[in-house]
Amino acid sequence: MRTPEQKKLLSEIKQKADSCMNSRKHANDLLDIISKLQDEDEITVIACIKNVGRLFSHYIDVGEMVMENTDTDDLSKEDQYKKWLRARYQDTVNSLIERLEQPNTTIQELSISVLMKYLTKESYRPLNKTGTDKAFPPQTLFKNIFEGLLSETVDNQHVIGRFQEYLDYDDIRYHTLKYIKTSHNNRNVTDVWLCNVFCVLENVTVPQNKKGYKRFLCKKPNEGHPVYKFENHQQAFSNAWLEYLKNKLSGTLYRKVLTIMHDKIIPNFSSPLLLSDFLIEAYNVGGAISLLALNGLFILIQKHNLHYPEFYERFYALFEPSVFHVKYKARFFYLADTFLSSSYLPSYLVAAFVKRLARICLSAPPAGLLVAVPFIINMIVRHPACKQLVHRPDREMGYDEDPYDHEEPDPAKCRAIDSCLWELKTLQNHYHPDVIKLAKKIEYGELPDMEMYIADKYDTTPDELFERECNKKMKTVAMTFEPPKGLFGTKDNKLDLCWTF
């Protein structure tokens, strides 16, 4: 509830704004409204933002601040008033930009809304009849807005999320990308600034409209402007991302970029092969970073003819016990299923992956085994040449007799095709009943005819397994396996040693 004092103050702010709009005699009231933009009371600030929003929108519409030349000292009273009003307008813009870095999300959203309204108004009615401010869109205001939006010290993710709706306009999207490309040279590149830039870039997509763009927020430029062409938007997108990826990214940002690489970045690039160095470098890092780089790199190989002969060798090295414990386990097995789906892969290569996965299953948790064991079975069903791994009637094989070299990094030299899957035979003695049931499917002559559907098991966690077991309906369990003979008449009854009834 608003207090009587707040209601009175809000009424005064509105009255002063109306007076300024109706008569120049009350222009000084504008100073009082602008000064209250720095007030600590949220309700007062919101009221001031709304009123300066409609005030200066009116001034721009009626040409109240338009001047031919602002540099000369010999100004008429009319031009002096306009110059003073323009200075107050700049004070208002600066205050709103400062408010973009404030923690209050309501004030942030209202500030960006008013600033973008000013940008639209200025594009239709430029404040200067000549000069750079007549450019499309008004470059001075556009630059000031982005300097506040992409703060070097304040995380502006929320207000950037509010700004996302403006990126649907072709002109705003194009000039946003152009600004990001050039801003690296003029800003102090901090982790916060990089995070803010990423929040903008991850929301940008280039609509596949090769006939041209027509959805503009600001006034349309002359025919022939680069903003009309699809190729220019795609090139601006590519340049902005390439410039951004030159920076030293934190581990969190590095992972975020790789997570959206395959579906948001590569499809919008003018030449996706320009990303090959970044992806190969990430792929060679190892661990979770390599897992995240897999998808993007594979797309470049499959769809854009990237020559990377070491891909499967590097991928083979990722099959370690840690894959069952990483956050991206589901993505890893989904991609592994994709990469090993081709029937043209040599049998020794598929056998190497199957054998390596079977070996790390010996130390895997049940949640991982419920994915890995069916995955191995599917690989054998998909590649019949690997069925020889299931049945070796000529010899018994265990760890000591196994020709497979687990330490060999090259899948072509590890001799997996000469081995067998004794690891799955071992898992038939696992403590988890579901794992035993799956491991027994590998028995020779009992392999399924079709692949098993396991996509719904990729995200299975130990907590889910435990909850599932707790919710099972338990059968009646016998508490003794010897029929009693009397009250204490059991076999080897020790009570008889103590006393006799």
C-alpha cells in the first residue's frame, strides 16, 4: 500500500510533467523530476521513469530539441532553450543507463524499455538535421545503451533477458552484432563483461530468410543498406562470435559456449569451418570440455568436410570410468550412439569401443551399467562382425589371458577384435538384479534381434534407482528356513545349555 506521502509525491511528479508538456514556462520542473531518478524509493523512481519517458517522447515527436548546429556560441533564445533541453535529455539517458546496473529488476526493465523507445523515436525524428546522429539507428544513443547493458562490473543477465525481445527486429539484431564485433577494442574485458556479452549472443539467431529482411524497430534505411541482406546478417553473426572466442573464457563460459555450439552457433555461421580451430583445441583439452566439443566437431566433419583423422582416436580416449559420473553423461552416450551408428565403420574400431566400455563397466555404478550394458549389446546387434566377441569356444579367457591392451591409445592396435567380453560374464554376478538381467542377454545365441531402446535411461541417477527399489512391492520373505520344534526347539539350541524346563 502507498502511504499518503507517496501518493502526494506521485501526484506532484505527474502534475509537473503535465505542466512541462503544456508550457515552456514550467520547464524548470523538469529538473525536479530528473533529480528524483536517483531516489532510493522504488515507487518514486518508477513514477519518474514513466513520466520522463512520455515527456521526452513528446519532445522528440514535436521536434522540440531539433537543432541545425549546436557548435556555435551565437545562439538565439530559441536555440539556447533547445540546447538546454537536449542537455536535460542527455542527463535523463545517463540516469536510465545507470539504472540498468541497479539490482532492482522492475526498474531495470522499465529503463531499457524507455531507452529503446527513445531510440525508435530518434530514428524517425533525428535531433540533428546533419551529422552522425542521423545515422541508422541513432548511433550515439545506441552505443550508450549498450555500454550500460554490457557492464564490466555488474551481471546484467536479467535485463539482457528483457532486451531479448528487441533482437527479433532485424535492424536491432544486425547493429547489435556489429557493435559487439567492434566493442572489444574499447572496453575493459572482464569476466563479468564476457558473461554479459554471452547472454546477448546466445539469444541471437539469424532467420533463414534469403529474400531479405523487413521487420524493423527503427525507421527503415535507404534501399541498398546492408541490413536488408541475409548474407550480411550471417557475416555479422560470424564476426561477432569469432571476435568473442578470441578472449580467454572462464571454465563456466567455456562450457556454456560449447553446449550451444552445435544448435545455435554453427547453423548461423557463414563459414562453419572457421570454428574448427576452437573446437579442435577444446576437444584436445580432455574431460568434460572434450565431451562438450564432440557434437560441434562431429558436425563439421560430417556436414562441412572437416578433415580430422584423429577424431575416433581422441574419442576412444574419452571412454574412462569418469564418464559415468560427469554431468554430461547423457550427452556422451547419445553422441557415442550417433558416432558409432555407421555400418561402414571397420569391425576392429567398433570392437575397440565395445571392449573398452566393457572394461570400465567393472568399476561403474549401477546407474551407469543400466546404460552401458544395453549400449554394448546394441553395438553388437548393429555390427554383426563383432559377434565373435561374445563366443570364443576355442579357449577360456580372463584378465591374464586377454589379448586386449587397455593401455594402448590407438583403437587399431589394441587387439580388441581378438578378445571376448568376459567382463559382461563377470557382471552376471553383480549385486543389482537389473544389471544381472541385462548382462545375461549377452549369452551366445540369445542376443536380441533388434536394438534395445535406452534413450530414456541416459539420465538415470543413483537417487532414482534407490527410489525405484524402495517403491517396489516386496514379496513375503521367510524369516527362518528351519521349521521350529516347540518354543525354543531349533537345531543347535544354545538355551538348553543354560537351563532345563
